Amino acid sequence: MRIRAYNLIVLALVLFMAAISPKARANSATSIEYQVKAAFLYNFIRFVDWPEEKVADSNEPIIIGIIGKDPFGRSFEPIKDKPIKGGKVVIKRFKGLKELEKSRGKNESEQHQQIDAIRKCHLLFICRSEKTKFRETINLVKDHSVLTVADTKGFLESGGIINFIREERKVRFGINIATAKQAKLKIRSQLLRLAQRIVEEEQSDEAKK
Amino acid sequence: MRNSRPVLLVEDDSVDAMTVERAFKDLRVANQLIHKINGEEALNYLKANQNNGKPCLVLLDLNMPKMNGIEFLKVIKDNAELKSIPVVVLTTSQEQRDKVESFKLSVAGYMLKSVDYRSFVDTIRTIDLYWTLSELPQNVE
Amino acid sequence: MSVLQNVTIKYKLILIIMLTCVTGLVLAGIAFIGWEQSVLRNSMVQNLSTQAEMIAENCKAALTFQDAEDAKETLRALRVESSIVFGAVYTNDNKLFATYYRNYADIRVHPSELQESGFSFGDGLLAVFKPIVLDGEVIGTVCLRSDMSPMYSMLKRNIGVIIAVLFLSSAVALLISSRLQKVISKPILSLAGVTKAVSEEKDYSARAIKHSNDEVGSLIDGFNEMLEQIQQRDVELVDAKEKLEVRVEERTAELTTANEQLTQEIAIREKAEENLRKTEEKYRIQFEGALDAIVVTDAETGVIIDCNPAVTKLVGREREELIGQHQRILHPPEKIKGGFSKTYKEHLKNKQGQTLETQIITKKGEIKDVAVKASLLEVGGKKVMQGIFRDITIRKKAELRQAQLLEQLENANNELKDFAYVVSHDLKAPLRGIKTLADWIITDYADKIDEDGKKQLGLLVNRVDRMHNLIDGILQYSRVGRIREEQVEVNLNELVTEVIDMISLSENVTIKVENELPTITCEQTRIMQVFQNLLSNAVKYMDKPQGLIKLGCSEEKGFWKFRIVDNGPGIEEKFFGKIFQMFQTLSPRDEFESTGVGLTVVKKIVEMYGGKIWVESKFGEGSRFFFTLPKQETGVTNEKLKAGFIS
């Protein structure tokens, strides 16, 4: 444990350094954006109903998975302790698929574990870094009632369910109701109403390619 | 009188006494007639002759000197020996008082001396007849 | 109020009913409106709340995702509700997020202050606040404001309805009440009518009709009864009045007569007063002039108030000396007891009007015997004793003498008694002797005495007998009156029969009792002696071949009159008195041997009883002897008899 504590201290230092570095400052504007988006993610969960089997155990926390290069940073800090639907929220970060594939050969069980963990998420934010792997990633969690969210253009067409849309200074989003339906997710009308864009495109099996 | 005992005559008037004597003679009364002229002498006689010669009858006049008939009566009737001797009062007195006193002193008879001799004799006859008929106690007999 | 009081019952009742109804209705109306309002308010609030709720619900996402437009859009839906003038969504730091205005952006309709939830009324608007909760977290507030216009319009409508209903009901109530009030008012009014009629026309025979059995009914009953009583009393009153008038007349008449009487009485009274004055004067004269001493004392104190001159003569004290002194001053000490004279006390106690004897003492100390009679009088309101004293010294002396004489007499009597006894016995004794001796001489010396001698001796004996009889006669006479017998009731019929038996009657003489003789109270022996003497006299002196002696009795006033009538020789008038004298015979004793005492004894006895004896006769034609005996109820009370005097 000495090692962990040591690691934490180092991490904290690094982060602190990063925070006070100009780069960090430069990212403040974007951090606000992602704060909002983080809040939105939380809120999405509020307005989405998962099927029974996914939320059977109320003691289990809602898992928000972030796969890829995490743009949120510390955006979840202010909100991570807030309960959603009476339950706790857990943020999990995952490596991208590329890396996952890379590591497939090395440790299959670990890979499987990862995949299971990803599938277990209620909401999976696919970072922009996974842009090329959208379909695959979505496919991965298909049939697991995962609410896929991204903030990359063409996400919805790729089979994503919610996609953030940047509109001037406001954060908007679009929803693909078909894929939502496919994922057996019920998106409340209120949320739907707020979506700037509604798409009804089914995920095709083409993603499997 | 039925017996031979004497009859004591207590009488102060001599004529009256003579009358009785004559009457006895006329009537052939057997009994001896002892004549005393007053009560005192009569008493003395009686006392002297208590045991023998006690008279069987006393003929008593009331009006007498010294001791009169009533007084005499009182004495002999007080005397246990003498009181049983029958006493017949022979008097002129019709006074109720005398009669009462006499009978109070238990005289056996009260006869009036009549003025008329014949009647007088009748009276004596009656006395004799009566006292002949009548029983007498032994000590007097 | 007073105005109301004087209104007729009918209107009162109607008024009451109406007032009650209207009040009831009004209150009901008010209550209803109030309630309605409240309900309305509540429903409004409810409504608005619901709407706010809906808005809140619908704005959740918008607020969450900061989509004000969407929120606005949602709010715009409020337009439907015409009453909602304002709607807003506030963030959880009370910043306006989205608004809706009915009429332009009117800042005025903003709520003055924000609440988290609930509602408030203000500025004529209802504001409802509803928190927007997402996952248990308040993310914002919805505020809706609506004006009260529906409520007001509702209110207006309600009031209108109520008023309409009110009027309608009132009208109906009026109708019904004016009908129903009759139930109460009619009997009362009829009663009032009757009362009025009775009091105006004084017709007490009127009666109110009873309509119902309630209090009014009983009132009517009572009223009728009262009328009944009044009527009766009226009748009685009239009757009494009549009677009274009659009585008044009578009274007046009485009074007039009384008045007349009174005047008369006054006249009489005045006369009486005059008489009284005269009487007083007379009294005064008598008082002053009386021979007897009169002393007037105060009954209570015994102090002498007045006395007459005779008192002075009696006690030797002047009037001035006596007045003011106590009455005991008149009496010697031995006649005084307890400060008053004994007789005074006795008189005072219970012997008023009775004569008592006492003694007085003169100034000089001389004691006199007095008879005093005292009476209690009331003079001028004061009780006084008036005592009349009479000097009885002389009388007393006489009484004393009398007693002395009496004693002497008694002694004499006793002496006489003894004397009689002695006479009887001692005188007779020698007589007896003489006779006896004479008899013996005759008997014994019959042969030695010649005829003359025998004759003389016969005469001797005869004279002795006579002497004997005389002595007996004297004795008899003396015994009468001396020897007292018991007084018994004697049936004279039986007595006379006995007497007749005792008298030896020869065949030629009959005694006839002519009528029933009474039974009298007397001494038996005495009366027997009377009849015996009279009858034997009649028999003895009978000279007729057929002797008839009749005995009868007649009742006179106060006495019995007995008669013995014979047809004997009769008596010459000049001897009528003599025959009753002692030892008096009308014929020489050689002819009729008689003591001459018989009639004397009879006379004595008869007179002793208070009767009288006399004879009526004609010489040769028989005699009628009469004697009377007074009738006595309780026996003889003749003074002589009492005293036992020998007359």
C-alpha cells in the first residue's frame, strides 16, 4: 500500500502541476463544457429508463463508463456524489477498443473482464478518440441496454443513442430513438423534447464489419 | 222448785216478804224461804252457806237500802261459786233501765210485784212451776 | 321596539317567522357562499397546484438541461387557462428561468416573494409554488399566478343565486307563515275578541271557543272559567247588593228605632241619675241616722274610710279619730288575727252578707259583744267593705241567761226523772203493802169481821187502788215529753187497729175507722197513747146500748185533722176546757174510776207536736174530739219539742 499512497501523492502532484500549467488554463473553457456535459450525462440517466434486468438490483450503482480518452477530467467532481434515481453513481474509465484489441492477445480474461465491465455500464460515453470505432464499440454493448453517448458528429448515424451537439455557447444534444429502442431503453418524452435532433436510424448489422 | 234447797228472798219490805211467804204456804212450796232484808245480808248468808244450804233460786228485789238489787247482782255474778244460782228479779219497777240492767247481769227472770195479792200468788206459782220444770246444775241442786 | 310591540299578533307572528326564515336563509346563504368560496379557492389552489405540478414535471428536463426555450414552451401551454396571468420557472437559486405572461410582460404579476412550495393570496392573485424535484433534489421552483376572476365570478353568481333563492323562499315563507300563523293567532285573536266584547258589553255570559289543547287552549279554558266565576260572582254580587239594600233599609229602620230608644234611654238615664242623687241623699241620711254602726273600709287595706255617728256611740271614738285608722282598732286583741279582725277576714273570704259575732273594744277599753254583717261593694271603682255592727251585749246576756236556765232546767228535769222513779217505786210500795195486808185480813179474818167491816176493808182496798192509779197517772204524765223516743214513720191505720185490739170492747160497742189514715213521722208510743186514751175514754163512758165510735182524718192545709166521734153521753160546754186539766174528772171517781189524767196526757202530747186538741159536744148527744197534727216533711221541728220542755 505504500506504493498506492505513493502513487496517489505523485498523481496529485502531477495533476496539481497540470492544473496550474497553462495548458490546464487553456482547457478551462473546455472544462466548463465538459462540466456541463458531465451534468448532462447525469441528467440523461434521470430521464432514461433501463429495462428491468439492468436495474434489477437497486443496491447496484449506476455505472457511467467512459471509454477512450477521457475529456471530462475532473468534471465529475462536483456531481459524482449526487445520487441518481436514489442510487449511487460510479464513473468507470475504460481504454479504447484499439488498446483493448491490442491487449487481447496478452490477457484474454482481463480483456473479457473489461468488456464485461463495459457492458455492465448503464451509460457509456464514447470519447471522440474512438471515433473510428464507434460502430464496433456500440456493437460491443448492443443488447446490453447501454445508453451510448458521445459528442462526435455522426454518432447517432453510427448507432449511438445520444450525441452532444455544440451550438454556440449551449450544449445541445440529439437522440436516436431507434437505437434507443433497440437498446430497450425508454427515453422520456421530456428529454426527447429537449433534443435538438431526433434521428430514427437503426443500427445496422453493418457495424459488425 | 224441784229440790229441797232453800230459796233466798232478798226483800226489804216486810209486807212484801210476808206476801211471798204466804204465797209459798198457799202454794205448798216445799222449799225453805230464807229472807234477807238487803243485799249485804244476803251476800253474807250466801257466803256462809256456800257448801251447804246454797239456795237453788234467788228472788231479788231491786230497791233496797245499803246494797240494792243491781249491786247485789253484780257481786254474785262476779263470784264464780255464786253466779250460777238463778236469780229472778221480783220488783215493782217497770223502768226500762232496771230491766236492761238486770238482764245485762243475766237474771233468769224479771217479775213484777202486783198490788193485787191474787195476782202476786199467780206470779209465784209460775216461778215455782217454771223452776220445778227447769233443770238446774248439780252444784245448785 | 315599542312600535313592534303594538303591531298585531298576526303580523308579529309573520314577522317572527319571516325574520327567522330570512335570517336562516341568509345565514345559510352566507355559509354556503363562504363554503363555496372556500371550496372554490381550494379547488383553484388545487387546480393551479396541479398545473404547477404538471409544469414542474414537464420542465424538469428543460431545467436540468438548461433549455429555457423548452420551459417557456411548456409554460406557454398555460394560455389555455384564462385565469392564469403569470407562470414562471425559477432555478434553485431563485433566478427566473422561464416565464409566461398572459398579458404582456407585466412585472406586477411577479410574486412579491418566492416560496419553495405552497400558495399565497396577494394583490388579488393566487400564487402557487411548486418545487421541481428531480431525484429527490429540488432543482427549481414553478410559480403560477392566477387571478381570482373565476372566484369572483363564481361569487357573484352564487350571491345572485342566493339572493334569488332568498327572495323566493321568503315569498314562500311569507305565504306559508301568513297561513300558519292563524293556528296561533286565530284562537288568541278570537279570545281577544271575546275579551273585548265582554269588557265592552259587560256580557259575562260570553265564552271563548277552544280550538286546541295547547297553552292557548288552557288559556281559553282559564278565561272561560274566569268568566264563569265572574258571572257567578256578578250574580252573587247583584244578589248581595239586593240583600245589602234590604239590610241597609232594615239597618236604617233599626238605627232610627235605636236612635229613638237612645233618646228615650237618655231621658231615662237622666231620670235615673236624678234618682240616684236622691238615693244617695237618702242613703246618706240613713247612713248618718242609722241606729246600727256602719263602718266603711277599704277592702284591700282595711283602712276606715267612713263611719256613721252610731259608730261613735258604739266605740266611743269620733269619726275623725277613726277615718284613716285600720279597722282592727275597733276590736280587742283576741279578735284580731293577722292584722285584721277575724270576722273581717271571714267576711272578705266567703261570708259576705252573713251575720257573724265578734267583740269590739271602746276607747275606754270596755268590751262589747257585737253582731256584724259585712258586704263587699264597689264604690267609685274602689272595693270597699261595709260593715254593720249591732250591739248584742243584751242579747248575749240573755243568751247566757238562757243557757243557764237551760242548764237549770235540765237539772230539774233530771231531778224530776229520778223523782218520778222514786215516786213510782217508793210511793207504790206501801200501797202494795196496805193492799196485801187488807187482802189477808179479809181472807184470814173473814169470819171475825162483819159486813160493815168487810165493806170498809173493801173501800180501803179500793182507795189503795185509786192511789195506785193516781200515782201511775202522774208518772205517765210526767213521762210524756221527758222520755224521748225515736221518730219513726207510723202507719196510723196499723196503729189504730192495734189500739182497738188492746181496748177490750164489749159487744155493744163498735169502733169504726172511717177513712184511710195517713202515715206520719212521730214517736210511736206517744201517738199510740193519744189514740188509746181517746178511744178508751169513748168506750169507757159509753152510755148507749149501741155504742158507735167513729175515727176519721181529714187533710187540711199544713196539718192533719183527726176526729173521734162517739154517741156517748156528751159533754157540757162549760167543761170543754176543764176536761183537759190534770186530775179533772167529770164524774166522781166512785162512779167512773178514772185518774183524770188521760186527756191531760193527750193534750200534752198533741201540743208537743205543735197540734191542737178540742172538743165539740152537745150534752146527751155524744162528743166529737178533734186534734190536729202538723204535717212535717222531716219530722217535728217544733221548738218546744226540741227543747223537750214540759209545759
